[in-house]
Amino acid sequence: MASSAVAFANENRQRFLEELKDLLRIPSISTLPEHKEDIHKAAKFVADDLKRIGFEHVEIIPTEGHPLVYADWLHAAGKPTALCYAHYDVQPAEPLDEWKTPPFEPTERDNNIYARGAVDDKGQLWMEVKAFESLFKAGNGKLPINVRVLFEGEEEVGGESIEKFIKEHPERLKSDFALVCDTELFAPDLPTLCVGLRGLVYTEIEAQGAMTDLHSGIYGGAAPNPLFALIEIISKLKDANGKILIPGFYDHVKEPTADELKAWKALPFNEEHYRKTEVGSTVLTGEPGFSVLYRTWARPTLEVHGMPGGFIGAGAKTVIPARASAKISMRLVPNQNADDIFKKYSDYVMSLAPKGIQLKIKIHSKGPASVVGTDSNWIHAATEALKEVFHKETVYIRSGGSIPIVTQFGDDLKIPTVMMGLGLPDDNLHAPNEKFHIPNFHRGVESIIRFFHILAK
């Protein structure tokens, strides 16, 4: 019964939280080579616990990048099989001076746990693992449905290894649906299922001018400046209203349905509160004629993330840099093809190259948008489980973010995904003072327990 598993989870709340803190202390930053050992340490931490609580075939699978963690328990005859996904890698913690407490020393404040990875995604990964433990304990070593677990350590750097593994081993991952816990509630205390994600094309433009850095007094006025070249190029990618100027960029954009737009209007969203508390800017920007939710969930975007090059230290150094680069990404919506968009973008950028500048464009990651149908047994069961926990009707939203694995589950494994995340809009994922609301951690454990028992019926 679900009640006995929930009771076990409630009795062990403090232990679950202390274990999560131990996982959060491991700086498993996937983008920094110096943290490779920490990535392996985090993978082992998770794998050891999966084995301890009752999973079989627990394996740390080496890849060309960071390892995957696999486990399964497949003895629920006649019951569905869930493929449960999360990631144990985290973003870098910089800027460190903006953290109130050290990012890898988990701290409780105001009923939140603060640490890098608290909500994205170690807290939500651990939510899954502790739900499994509670189900094993209440079921005398058995689960109510069949479960495969696949956790990765490269989500924050593109997820190439898991993509390759899924393409090469679809039979090993055969399941009826996937559960992804890497999203958020629309508002505090409002049960939410995410049913749509934007896609992503993340690029880096490398600009080369002279063969070496040059003195700006001696060579200024004669030597090409790659930083200025990038400024020229970037200024021609969008207009002042946020419209993207890449030819053909909007050709295949699919608009949300009238029912979706009606549902979004009914959500408890205050634009001024969003501007002040989440964005913290004097005004909101973007294409006119679209609401904030429409712009962030269902319109494609182009953003600049950083421009390394030249002298950025304290004080002055009059240098014309030989090289500079710009990290630029585009978020995609349904019907936009990532390869098509990258080609249109690349062709356009190359056409804008100023004289004397050599350009190279590399791609860091890409993936299409996805929208999940809400009329399925999996979504109905998840909706019911969340209603039992929150005592409110569940809302369906899209997210402006990208989780490429969701599209791959559909394309390569032919299974739908339930995105049941318990983060909050102000949890500061990827930013200083990232947090996870502790009651939501416990609600997440209970929601998964109830979800699996409903499916077992």
C-alpha cells in the first residue's frame, strides 16, 4: 500500500535530507576537467545507494565523457515499466562572492537547503532514490511496478554520452514511459506537470584578426579587432524589439493551441512580481504582442552568454586582441529543426564577417523542442498522485528550458515522458544561492510513491 511507503518516508525525512547534503558536498562540476574525480565520486555515491536499497544490475557505465549509472528491478509481472532519469552533475558555482554560504557546504535557511545542485538536479535525483527506497521497504523488497534507472553526469554539458548509449542500447532500456524529475512547479503549493520544452542550439563563434595581440597605440587604426567584429555581427542577429534577423529563422515555428493559451491565461501569474522578484530588472524585454509566458515558453530566442577575449584583468592594458569569441545560443520551439536552424545561423553569421576577420563556428549542443500529450494513462496517474499530495488540481505548463533527453526518449525508445519536477521559479538554478524548498523535496518523494502505486492498479 502507498500509505506504508509514505509512512516510511515520513519517518526517515531527516536521514533522507542528511544523505542529500552528503551528495551535495561533492563538487561534481561536469564542465571542469579538474572535477573529473568528483564526478566519479558522485556516480559511486548514487550507485552504492541504489544497490543498498534493493536494485539489481547496478552499474557505473564508463563513457567517452562522464559515467552513467544504471540499475533495474523488473519482477512486477504484468505491470508497466518506468525509465527513471535524473542527472548528478552540476553547473560551476561562480561568481563565488555572491553566495551567502559556500556552494558545496549545504546550509538550511528558511526551510530551504542552499547548495549548488540542490534543485538542479541532485535534490530531485535523491527524491527519486528515496521514493524507491520507501517503496522497497514497504513492499518487503519489491516495487509495485518495474523500474529502470538511468542517471547521467553530463546533462550540464550537452549529454552526448547518454545520447550515444540510448541509440546503441535501446533494448536494455525497454520501458513503457520515462519519469524525469528536473522541472519545477509553476508557483508554490501548485501541483504542476511540465508538458513542453524548448529545444536548444548552443554555439561559439571564434574570431581571429592579427596573428598575435598587438599594442593599440602602435597598430590601432590598421589592425582588425575581433572583439569589434563580434560586436558588429551580434548587433545584426536581433533587432531592438527582440526579433531574430536570421533569414528563414521563423519559417516552421508552430504556435501553441487555443486551449493552451486559454490555460496559460488562467495561471496565477503576476508580471510585475515576476519582473521584480525573479528577473530583478527595471523592465521586461522581448517581442511585442506576446505575453511573458508565451515569449518564454513558445517563442524561439537568441541570447549571448559570454565574450571571452582581450584583456579582462584589473587595471588597464592597451591591447588589440588577436582572438575573441562569443557564446551564443538559440532556444527552439516545436517544428524548428536544430540542424536546419544551425545551418541558417552559420550561413548568416559567415556572411556578416568584417574584412580581415576569420570566423569559425562550433556547436556545443543541440536538440529539438518537445511537447507531450496530456491524454495518457501516465499523465493521468501523475496528475492524480500530485492531487493527493497537494490537495489541489494539477496544472499543465511548458518550460522555456531544454531537456534534450525527453525528445530522445520519444524518438529512439518510442516512449512518452512524465516531467514531474518540484523546483520553484525562484530556486536560482545555475545562479548563486541555488536552493531547494525542503517541503517540496519531501512532497516529491511522496508524489513518486503515490504515482507508482496508482500505475500498479
